[in-house]
Amino acid sequence: MIQKKLGFTLIELLISIVIIGILANIGLNTFTSAQVKSRDAKRKAHLKQLADAFEAYFNDNKRYPESNEAGQIMACGPGYNDSCAWGQSSFQSPEGAVYMIKLPADPTQGLNYHYASLNHGAKFQLYSYLENNQDPSIMALTGPNCGAKTCNYGVSSSNILPQTGRE
């Protein structure tokens, strides 16, 4: 009598392992891509919120807040000379009007936003670094750094384009 062998052959096991590996790789790449797009969407939302706060500041003070060379806002605390730390400080006028309770911070450690006030507060530019280099809103910027990377996305006041770079 011939006995049947139960189980899988080595070839069947190897094929199964390869298929599982391919599916896991596809799933991991999709998940990583979704995380990158999520962080980029958060950055864009932060810049929009900041631009809205700058417009409110402009309506009250007839100018945008000043900036320093590090790309920080100079409108935190009792004087115009106090720089705002991204993710920590509140954005307020020296008179005490609060425009943002807490400034947003870039979702990735080592990256930050870059703010530039131009012509003594007549206009502003605000930049971030987007991780997804396929994003259609990425700009070819050569200027400001957003921490460890060169900024590639920006918003600005209506009287200047983000692509113009610092004047």
C-alpha cells in the first residue's frame, strides 16, 4: 500500500513565502506613502492657519509681524523683540491680542517653518518642506532652510508670491 505524504513541498512553501513578502512590501509602501501625505497635509494646514493669523494681525496693526534671520516671528511676549518658538509660543501682539494660542510646529523632528517679513511688515512669506516630492504644489525654491532641508512650499501675503524668495 502506498502512503500519501501530507504537507507542502519545498517549492510550494517558497512560493507562498515570496507571495506573502510581496504583499507585505506593497502594504508597507502604501502605509508609508499615506503617512508622508498626511504630514504634508498637516504642514499645508498649519501654513494656512498662520497666514490667517497674520492677516488678523495686519488688520489690527496695519503691518505684518517682523521676523528674525532664523525665520521666526517676532511677536511673542511683551515686546516686538521677542521671538516665537515654533510649537511652543503663543502668537500675540505686544498689546496682548492673541492670534494663536500655540504656534504650530512641523510634524517631523529636525524640520521647522520659516517666516519672512518684508519691507518692514508690508508683506510676508511663510515656508515649509514637503516630503512628497511628487506633490504638485512644490516650488523650486533656492532660498530659506526649513531646518535640515531647503523649503519647497510656501504661502504669502497677497502682494508678493512665495516663489519670489527673500528680498
